[in-house]
Amino acid sequence: MSPDEGPFFHGTAAARVVGELLTPGFRSNYRPEVVMNHVYFTALVDGAGMAA
């Protein structure tokens, strides 16, 4: 099985640029008191907002 080459999408309230490395350790868009331990992303552009 070969790796999926993307594209992949991530929805966020933060300003990001194409190619920027996403790393865990930032506050959740939905619960700012929660610091995220993971980076969620999707191959479906319509799901990107929920994968933030």
C-alpha cells in the first residue's frame, strides 16, 4: 500500500500559509481552555473545519 499523496486540508481560526508545518500544542478553536495534543486533518475540503 502506498501513502496517500493528498492534498490534505486543515481548518483553523489561525492565519496559516500553504506549506506551513502544523504542530500540536495550541488551543482548540472550539474549547480554548483545551490545548490540543494532536493535529487533525482530512482529505475532504468540506470536512476541514471539523478537523481543525
